[in-house]
Amino acid sequence: MQVTTKWQGKKHFQSTGPSGYLMNMDATPAWGGEGKGASPVELLLASLAGCIGIDVTMILEKFLPSIEQIEIVADGVRKEEAPKGFASIELIFKVDGDIPDYRIWKAIQLGTEKYCSVSDSLNAVITHRLILNGVEMHKE
């Protein structure tokens, strides 16, 4: 896979990959940017959530008609020293629907450990929480 990233002026960059979609990245004004896109670090968290989300929906394919909503909140804690990569990331899965929690837990585990190339590429501790129909579920 190849992604091309071109400078658009100041701190603004624009990337395009095989899908053809444009991704804008920019620094915040505090760092000399103009806020014309998400920060690369924001995109990294979004990529992780999207990757695991796609894997979870593929694993739970036959249960999707029973699921009303899936929301994934990625909460990253960055290291204090430069380059300030992520030390840890917590993924909070908020799911509404008529599906047993153990099926979702299994899909999250498989997504993270076997299928998600983004989580495999990160050097951070990744943990998970599941909130099913508004109730936090604990892994047994």
C-alpha cells in the first residue's frame, strides 16, 4: 500500500491513498498551523478505532441486524518525552442492541489480536471497555 502526502503550505499536508479519498492534516494554530485538518495523532486514534470497528462488524456480521449502534471512543495517553507517542490507549465500545456481551468481547479480542493491522502496528498498551445498552460489562 502506498499513500502520497503533499505539503499545502505552512503546516498543512494532504494525503491520498489507493482509495482516492483526501485526508487533510494540519497543526493547531498554537503550533503554527491553521487548523485545516485533523492532526496526524488524531488520525492515528481514529484509524485504530475504525480498523477495530470494521473487524468487529465483520466478525459480528450475522448479528448486525440486532445491533442498533456501535460507538468507539479511543482515549490515548501520550508519553511525556519527545516524540510523545502513545503509552496507552483505551478503547471504549458503546454498543446498543440485542446481543450477548460475550460475543462482543470475543469480536473485540479477535479484532485486536488477530485482524487489526493498525493495533498490530502500534507500540502502545491497548485496553478495552464495553458498555452494552448503557451498562458497563466486565470481561469474565
